[in-house]
Amino acid sequence: MQASAFVLNLRKKFSEEYEIGGDESIAKRLGVSLATLRSWAKSEKELAPFQIANALLKSHNTAVSQAQFDAIKPIVEFYEIDCSDSKQAKKVEILPRAEGCSKMQRGVRDELLKRSGLYIFYDSRGRALYAGKARKQSLWKEMNLAYNRARGEVQKIKLVWHPERNQEFKPGYEHSRQPKDLQLELHALATYFSAYWVTDGMIDDLEALIVRGFANDLLNARMEKFIHSRPGRTK
């Protein structure tokens, strides 16, 4: 195969990456230097079989390396929640709104808005309460949805309900109030969160690993399944 034709076809096959990063992104994916790729792009010579074989081997090694080292990237771990009302005051968010954030909180918020992946909420003792994923939307949006979502029986605990209106207090020996089942949202239980940027193809299975591995500790109502090990699933 002619060297320039080889590069031209690579640019077409990886068109999205090429539009964003040019030849540098193609060279990185192939595992060759940018100078080598550009040299091929200008050459009318035939690539030797060993050159194509070496390119395939380097590409494979690069893909393995990326899968091992770039699949999971921690964004923030055990970060303390500083909740605030949403803009419409209909929900609670895990951090103050943009105008009330510290520089650190604004940075965490901005990163969560840009990324997809996995997240975990913890109680005040740092013990995991709930694990979830964000694939089709940002971690920020999904985490705040989960933070306000009621989950029926799994988040129902016995508490004493006390009136919130302004009224005179009566001690328990005068007016007894029985502990009753109360359904709570996650924002009434969670104190910290962790978030991880995860490559799209691994999000589902990593969520399943966490939920299934800690099935008796988490408040997740749904038992996730391993997507890539389902019967009939092709690689």
C-alpha cells in the first residue's frame, strides 16, 4: 500500500479525532511519531509489510495502554457537600450556585459539568450510601438528580416527626410523638461524594461491579448487570 494512501485512509477512519487533533491525534492512536506520520503522508512509496505490521503492533499496544491507564480518572474524592437550593428553589444541589461558590467549589462544579462517569455518595462517617453513573448527561446533572430522588423502602427510616411551623414546644412527657417510618431523599443522608471520569465503554460494568460488590451496604434499589457478559453479547 502506498504510504500517502495509508495515511489518507487513517484520516477518514478516524475523522472525528482528525478534526479535533489533526495528524497528532492519528499518530498517537497509531503509536508512531508525528514526524513519521507526516513523512508517510508525503511519500508515494509503498509501505513495507514490516512497517504495516509494526504500525498494527504499536496501535494495539497503545490501545492496551490507554485502556489500562486512561480508563478511570479521579475527579474528586470524599468531597464535603455544601448544599444549596437550585435556581428555581425546587431542588437541592450538592454545591452552592455559581455566584456563591468558592474557587475550589467552582472548579469541582465545572469539572463535573464537563465529564461523565461514576459517583458515590457517603454518610457523615464516610461510609458509602449510593453509587451511580452518568453516561448520557454530565456527572453534575446526574448527581443532583440522584441527590433529590426518593427511593421508597430503601431510604425509609424510623424518625420522630416534629412540626416545622412556629409553635410552642411541648416536652415528650406531655405530648408523646412516636417514631415512624419516614422516606428521605439522599440529600438528607449524604455528607460527602466522590466522582470519577470513566471512559464510556466501561461505565456500565464498573457501576455493576460497585453495586454488586457492595449490595448489602448501598441504598441502590436496582441490581445492575454486567453489560459485556450478557448472553449473546458480542465484543
